[in-house]
Amino acid sequence: MRRKLVAGNWKMNGSRAALAELDAIAAAAAAAPGIDVAVAVPFTLITAAAERTPALAIGAEDVHEADSGAHTGCVSAAMVKEAGAGFTIVGHSERRADQHETSHDAWAKAAAAHRQGLNVILCCGETEAERDADRAERVVQAQIEKSVPDNADGSWFTLAYEPRWAIGTGRTPTLEEIASIHAIARSKLKTLIGDRAAGVRILYGGSVTGANAATILATDNVDGALVGGASLTAAKFVPIIEAAASL
Ligand code: 13P
């Protein structure tokens, strides 16, 4: 009932020349009609990416929580939508760390994106210190409680569990650890939004590669992957799409 979603996040990488990678990614997505494929790119590349590969879902990596106003340097959900984005990531751990964003900010950004008709991938995940202190479950539960909008449902809303210590490090949690957090996330969603929780996809993110994608994606309650480094080239991203499509 929940289609797998393989989403790339280019972060502060890419250029117009790098958009050529999207051609093979779009071709792999077209060859995998049973799953969804999406790529979030820097604001400056959204329009060119959307025009180059219209069949591929192109998104933003962040939006401001206000619809417009005096916020120098920020970009609103309406702006990224007009630029060609169909979705946005919010609450990424790099923004929580670098821009001091909170779960409340992620909530407000998710709501702003939904007001403009964008789909949302909302991120949560513990730090290494929190996991070492045995607090991963509580941290993720609290993030979900503070950031998931009341009207969230699977038609527009996706959750991504990205343990910070697994991002860009080549380290991943065990499959048991991933299954455990995803089950806890699903049950927390159920307490917040009831039966609609069953339709919300929960992605895993953090050092996903073509080599580990198949086992991670086959884990209970893992409905897809949010991929950073391995989404930058078709050579690395397409095997992840193919792994998801083969399940
Ligand atoms: P990596 O796949 O590079 O670990 O990044 C994961 C991530 O942060 C995606 O949002």
C-alpha cells in the first residue's frame, strides 16, 4: 500500500553541468513505475532541473516558514513551487546543526509547504551522543511530536529517519536498530494522526549506497531512502533505484 520512495538530496552540491546526471536518473525512474523517485537540488538549479527532466520529481532542500516578507536571503514555498519544485525537504539535521533550526521550525516549514501544495519530506534523527546515552528513541519521538502537522497524511507527507552520525560517514545503524526506530516512529505517528499513520512513508537516510540499499529497503517499516552523497551521480544513484524497484 505504501510505494517505495527513493529521494536524492544534493545538499550544497551540483551545477548546471551536473544536471546531465538527471538524464540517466530519470530514465531509471521511468523504468521503475512501481516506485517513486525524487531529487532535491539547490534553489538555483530547481528550474533548470525541472525543465530538463519534467517526469522526475524535483524538489527544494528547505523553505522559509512564511509565505513572503522581509526575510533577506530566504526563499518561500510559493517561490520554489513557481520555480518548478513539487516537494521540499524540511528539518534536515544539517539545518538543525548549522542554522539552529528546531522541530517547531520544521513543523512551521512543513505547514507552509503544504499550504502551497508542495509535498514534504520531514527529517528527524538523533546525534551520536544521544544514541550512546540510549536516548535515540526518546529524541526521535519528541522530534516527531513537535514537528508533524496535525493534518499530515501520506498524500503529501513523508517522514525521514536520518541518524546524524550516519550521514556522510559510511556508517549505518544495524537493520535491527533501523527497524526499531521506524516501528517507534510509526507508532508515534499513530498517536498523533491516527489511522492516517499507516499511509505515511518513513524513509531511512544516512550512508545509503547501492551496496546496502536492498537490505535496508527490505526492513520493516522502511518505505524508501533519502540519499545524499550517492545521489550526486547516476552511477551511484541508479543502483539504489533499481534495488528499490526489485523488492
Ligand atoms: P548521505 O547519504 O551522504 O549519508 O546523506 C544522507 C542525507 O543527509 C540525506 O538527506
